[in-house]
Amino acid sequence: MIHIRNSIGSKTLFFNPLTAECIGGLRENTQKQIFYIGKLGYDNEFWHTDMLYDFSLSLGDTFFDASLEGYSSGLPFEVVAILF
């Protein structure tokens, strides 16, 4: 695992210990959003990105989950509570 931080954000990369091939990572941007970037598919032939967390959201904000199948623009959700 390698952790990189610069003015754009930070990145943590994960490697296959047997081949030293990069197999994925985490990225945080300046808007406090954290993304997973990793290989998918049989034989890991293509890369894919998903947002894991969005710490920039506040009470009353609306966000869309486009990962639900059949919804091209995503379903709307409203932030109604922030728990610690």
C-alpha cells in the first residue's frame, strides 16, 4: 500500500503482493468526497470508479444514487440526519 498526498487531494494505492500490480486505490478530492478506483471483470481487464463517501453534504442536501440499476439519472435522497 502506498499513500500519496498533494495539493489536489490524497491517494492510497493497493497492490497485488504476488505480482506488484496496482489493483485499486482510494482517492479524496478537495470537496471531501472519497472514491474507490479498482479493476473489475474477469481477469481485471477494466477500471471502475465509485464514490464511497461525500463528507461535504449537509442537512437538507439532496444527492442522487446512480448505481441503482434501471435509473439513468439516479434516485434522489435527502440528508435528514448526520450521526457520529
